[in-house]
Amino acid sequence: MTLLILLSSILSLTKLADSTNHSSVELQAIVSDVGATPFWLSRLQYGAIPLDNPGIVAIVRNGKNYNLKKKYDWKYQVQATGWAGKQNDFWLTEAYVSGRRGKWEFWVGRRKEVYGLGDTAMTSGFYSWSGNAVPIPKIQFGTRDYVDFAKGHLGIFMTFAHGWLDNQGPVLDGFLHQKTLYGRIGRRNALINFFGGVNHQVMWSGQYKDGTAFGQGLNTFFYVVTTSKNRTLLETDPNAPQTEYGYQYGAHLGSIDFMLNIKPKLGTISLYRQTAWETGRIAALMTANDGITGLSVKFNRAKLLQNIIFEYVYTANQGQYYSGLAKLLKMDDPHKTEIENNFNGTHGGWHYFNRGIGTPFLVYDMESKSRNGYEFSLNAVKAYYVGLQGQLPNNLYWKLRAAYSLHTRARYFGFPIRDFDGFIPQTSLAFKISKNATKDLSLHTEIGYDQGERVSNTLGLTLGLKYSLN
């Protein structure tokens, strides 16, 4: 009933005079042969699309953008999502308010974000923060764009946030710490731009359901933020378990990213790398080949094919590799016989409301064929992804996603060589056609297909429409 009231209210609105305001209503019908929503139809949707069908999804959005002509301004966004059918639910999949001064902003709430360097339009999902799960509620301060200096030849982007995790896994009342720092070399419109930086997420505090508590308080927060292991700097929490007191407070996750952008007349060419890290072993380059490597080409004038992207996702090293550079520099790692169990930490798997937070190729067990467990049990992955999009006659837009991946569990095979036997395959395809029927009404249909052993084998279809009130 609440959803119907919201729908009726928004549909009764007249055109809004302020161009910074926007509202829309979206309806989707989803069906498949086995009742499981195909991989690419449900992933990277910020948790708004159910994993099971048949069903109807209704999404109502209302918001206000910044007026960039003003030195100070504010904005907000609310997205209410309702499911009816095999899964029934209603919640706010986005709700935040933000204030801005220049390129600096402060916001509170649940906001759609991705963190990393790459092609946000057609990516298979960024390594550590991909937009696959419902946004985690946070308080965040930082820049909304790169802040230019040195006459525009350099730019910097940074954020610092505190968030609240759910109680859906093994840990209750946990917190999120998150920060990012990225830099840019080259003017915005230069032929070549080089980007680099890091993102850092920590699940910390809280307690297991049996009452066993993790490190708490501001002193613990200091060690979480700094990642320092020098326990003489501040008094430590005497109730923290030995796994934290003697090592790291919280479960850490992030990526170190680099991207080269080249802008010839034909469009934009992007070559990027997101290198996974969870512990200090990255300093010895022991996990340097885990992550995502991508190449994206966007064409300025082409219509039939406007964007093409290739990505290779590899997480099967997990700390069992000495790079050539590490050998040259005679680096050693005292933890070289240990496994970096990607996306599984002291607080359970990196998820929020039963969806994986990072790249969808590391399938969270609650999103897998078995739909059971709070871990990423098959987190040693090799995946190949191609994305294409363009425009057909009569203003028809198309998008194709194709992926082939191999999955196995984290285990020690003997250093330095890992045996790749036991990987299970997965193929996932999706093809989407959309059209702007009028200025305010758009229609789309998408078909998805999965075949393999990690998610359910299925053939599914979605039909949708979106009406905008601007």
C-alpha cells in the first residue's frame, strides 16, 4: 500500500520548473525458466533487482541535483523499490542528503557509488566496491570531483567515511570505515591523463552472535584508520580477541588502481589496472597479480558500435606468487605459506544484505546456486569479460555483456606453483535493447542466459518502462 501511495503521488506531479529537480517511475517485469534471475540482469543494480522471479519491480525516484553555478548548494536523492511476486519486499535502496561548497561535499545516508578506476558505464564491476549491493548507510566527507591545482595539470580526489553494517551475517552491530585517495596528472582535456590511487575499506567493531566482541572504541578506530600494528601508540582494547590484538583490528579490503586515458579524435581509450589487497603483503608484491585488468574504447562519432570493453579478473594467486620485481629487489614475505582468502575476513564475507560488495565474479554464497552461507567459498577466480554497446536505426540502443569464468576455493597447493585443477566453469550472457519512445518515456527489454555450476542455469527476460517527470 505504501508503494501505491508513492506511485500515485509522483504520477500526480506536474512538470517541475526547477531543472535541478527530477522524478521518475520505473516498472519491470521479470520471468525465467527456472525462477532464478539471470546473472547480468540482477548484478550491478545496487540490490534493486531480486534474485528470484517471476515478479514485478517498481522503482520510484525523486531528487534534486546541485546547481553548479552556486558556490554553496545542496542535493538529495530518494529511491523507493518494491518487489511483488516470488519475492515480496519494499525498502529505500537509495536515500541521502548532501551539501556542497565548490568541489567539496558532506553527505549522510545511502548513496549509489563505485570506487576504483575504470569504465563505469560498461564494467563487469570494480574489484572492491562495485555497486552490486544496496548502498551501505554512511556519513562521508570529501570531494565530489577532482580538485585541480598547478594550473590544472594536477588533480586530487579523496573521501573519508563512517558506515553502519547490517546484521545479516555472523557479526552484529559492525561498523564500516572507508577512505579513498586518487590523483590525476594532466589537464582535464589533455591528450593523455594518468590516474592513480587507492581505496581502503574496513569492517570493524561489533560482536559475534554468541557475544564474543571485537575491538571497540576510538583507540581501536585509530588503529583501523592508520592500519598501524604498533600497539604502543595508544592503549588497546583489552577485550579484543588475540586475532586483532596481535595483528589487525578489523577486516581490511581495497584496491590500488592505475589508469591511462588517451583522447585522440576518435574517442577515449582507457587502460586500467585494479590490484587487490587485504593485508600488508601487497608491499612485498605477493598479491600483485590479483585484481582486474581492463581496456575500454569509446568512439565519439560512431553509432552502431559506441563502446567496447575487455576485462580480465584474476583472484587465484592469493599470496602464492613472487613477482619478478620482488625477486630482483630480493623481497621476502614471512607469510608466504599463507593464503589471502579474498573477501573473507574476521567479520565474515564482504556483503551487505546478502549481496557481494565487490566484483560480481567473486560470487557471494547467498547469491550462488546453493544460496547458502555467509562466505565467498569459491573465491579463486579467473574471468574473461566483453561488453559492447551502440545504437541501431530508429533510435534503438543495444548493449551486450558476455563473460566466461572459472571458480574454485582458496587452498594451498604448494609454493610457488598453484594447481588449477578443480575449477568449475560459468558462462553468463545478456543482451539489452532500449528505446526512447517519447521525451519522457523509455522502454527496454533484456534477455539473460547462464550456463555452468556457480549460479543457476537459466534463461530469463525482463520488460521495463521508465517515465520521467523533469
